[in-house]
Amino acid sequence: MKIKSYILLTVILIFSIAIPSCSDKPKIPSSGFLDLVKYENGLFYAWGWAADKEDGAPVEKVMIYIDEKWIGDARLGLDRPGVATEMMNPNWLKSGWELSVPISLEKRIHRVYALSLNKQGQRLRLHHEMDIEVK
């Protein structure tokens, strides 16, 4: 009887060490979308939303890239009531972001994407990469 109890206790201890508790779960990264990009007269504009599933909005940072090159950090905290309503999360009201920056782009098609950074330092590539054609 003592041997069975010892084995059971050993198994319980092994599982309690090997399996993390609920509080040790990895943080779910941010969510978001690149809604619009445009380039006119040397001015690049991008607009979208990003929110953290646990911490709400705004996120820590949204970084915009063109052709794998960082071009700037977006202004955060813009009202996006549609996002908050659609996602059924009032903490996402201030999830809007935008970037407006003068930049010279070659005449060709360029790939644009955005990364969000949450308060824990996790990065997430936002949905909907876009191509922009400079003529």
C-alpha cells in the first residue's frame, strides 16, 4: 500500500512540474488589420487597427514596413467604434492607428505590411498585407 501511495505521489509531483499552471499560459498576441494604404505626391499614408486580446487598446506600438524596410511608427489611440462593436470588446475602442510620412518611392509595385507590438514585447504581423503601385 505504501509503494502505491509513493508511486502516485511521485506521478502527481512530476505532472505538477511538467505541466504549467493556467497562470503560466503564454500570452495571446495582438490582433489587427491594415485597412488602407495610399501614396500621392510623395506622401505615404497607412491606416488600420490593432488591439491586444488581454490588454485592450492601444497596443504598445505599430510599425509600418514597405518592401521589408521600416518606414515609421504609427500614431496610436484613434477611435474605432466599429472594431469595438464587431469584436464585442469595448476595450478595443482606441484601437485605431495611422501613419502619414513623406517618402520617395520608385515607380513600381511595393509591398506594405504592419507589425504590432504588445506590452509584453510580442510582435504580430497584422492581417491584410497590401501592394501599392507607384506610377
